[in-house]
Amino acid sequence: GNYLFGIYLLGAILGLIAAKFLRSTAFRGIDEPFVMEMPKYRMPNWHLVWFMVFNKAKMYLKKAGTFILVASLLIWFASNFPNNESNLDDFSAQERAVEQSYLGQFGKTIEPIFSPLELDWKLSVSLVSGLAAKEVMISTMGVLYSLGKEVDETSSDLKGIIAKNIPLPSAVAYILFVMIYNPCFAATIVFSKESGKIKYTFFLFLFTCISAYIVAFIGLNITKFVIN
């Protein structure tokens, strides 16, 4: 709980710093007043509450049934083909099969980009899959660590493998990167429509990814300094 609160608090602080930086650089100009009428406080209309709950649930199912589903299918395909192992009951054979798959080959290709953050190819691939939706990262790690797709943040097997294979400094760098870099694809599409210009979408991607890389690198080295 304390770690989660720390992540939340740090995210808020970094958001304020980013807002100040962008206001002084990319969005300079005359301030426009913001006026919002405060609603009346009264007992909720249960028909309206049900309508809002229904629409929120519908939006989430639409998101889960499109971006998350498609991303999961692509990850499954890329992690299972080409299948060069005959004995997949053996754990080491499963590891080799994933490493030789299209997903493993892709991970090995982008691994040098994240090597300064001391993230291996599996964590690098999960970061890329998180561009579709951050929820996909957990299932991606489940596939890459040969645990199957039916894992979540409460999975004891996944927790054990993470604790065994990922050093603390790398874990800190990974969490910081995830916290800052580009939001999910659905949120990016909404941002693109609201901004009205495609250049702002590219700016969002570059700004968040570069900021995430810098903060993750700093967090990695601070953690290494503290524990040593």
C-alpha cells in the first residue's frame, strides 16, 4: 500500500512538473480563463446512476473486446510461432520456444534500446505491448515466463518469478517507465481527436517516452546507489 501511494504521489508531482514545463515551452501564450458551473448537490437520480454505470461498463467492454483482445491475440500468435520445439512439456523447452518465437526475436532486437535501464528482452516486449493497454503487460509477462495467459497481478507464480529474475533496480526502472510513458492506445486516440492535430499525438508519444526513459534511468541509478 505504501509503495502504491508513493507511485501515485510521484506521478502527481511529475505531472505538475511536466505541466509547468509544457506551459513554458510548447504552450506559451495568453492564459484563457476557465469557467465551470458547479452542479447542485442533491440526492442522486437512480435512473441517471444506472445509465452512467451502464455506459461506463459498455465502454470498458468495448475497450476489452477491441484493443485488449486484439493485442492479446497478436501476442499469443507471436509467442507461439514458429514452433521449433517438440517437447513443450519441459519447462526449459518452453523457455527456448518463446525465445525463438517471433515475439522473442522482436524482443532481442529492441533489447539494446532498454539495456541502459537494465531491462531484459522480456520486460522490453511487455513495455511495447503496454502501448495497446497497460493491462496487457501482465498477460504478456505470463506468456513470456511460460506461465500461460491466465495470470494477473495477484498470481503467486508470477510474483515468484519476478522476484527471482528481476533485480530491484531494474524493477524500479520498469515501474517508473510504465508510470510515465504513453497511455493506452484508446486514450491516445481520444487525445488525438480532442487536440485536433496529429502532430500533438506524435508529440505526446515522444514526450512521454523520452521523459519515462530519463526518469527510469535516474531511478535505476538512485536505487543502485541506495542498496549498495
